[in-house]
Amino acid sequence: MSLTVGLRGHFESVVTETNTAAAVGSGSLPVFATPMMVALMEGAAVNALEGYLAEGESSVGTHMDISHDSATPVGIKVWAEAELTAVDDRALTFSVTAYDEAGPIGKGRHIRFLVQSERFLAKAQKKTAQ
């Protein structure tokens, strides 16, 4: 299958003590952490590609340009939606938006890069020999 503009993905979670800013070290308050919102957005982009990648192929996140606009307390459901907006050879651009039960909490642009899994991992593993 080929990757086409318009593919969509979704990823959701619930804010718990373990994914708050205080727990992950990105702040001191018990609210949904920005790094965890980034992970939510990446998960939505990964899910958009599910079933469309060739065998042995994967994608890696290479760029994130987002805003985190609203705090979410513990116990609230959060989710992200991603839409593939551009395909440039192996570079994939997504529009990403995160929500909680009260509305949007963040938005932005995310770029992923298609890689051959084994080759990518072998290259990364070479760093252990240095």
C-alpha cells in the first residue's frame, strides 16, 4: 500500500500520577506533562501509518513543532489525532492535535522519517562500540 495525504490516526490515554509534569521532571505540578502530550501525538501519527508500511519498514520521529495550550488534571481522558499532510520521499509531515474532555489542549506539526528497521537499528547499535 502507498502512503497518501489524508491518512489519519488516533491515540488515547488517561492522565495519571505517572504522566504528570511533576512525575516526568518537566515541571512541578500534577498536570499532564508536555513530553507525554508529545508522545500521544507521535502515537497518533504512528497509528495513522499502521497497515501502510512495507515489511521491515518503520518510521521514526524527527521533528516536533507544537504548542501545549491547556492544562489537564489527573483522572481526565486525553487523546491525539494526526493527519498525514505531506509525503516527500521518506519524510512524512503530520498535523497533530491533542484534546482532553474539555476540548483542544495542544496542536502543531510533526515530521516522521521512513526507515528500514534492521539497518536503522544496526546503525544505532554501532554507538555502543565507540
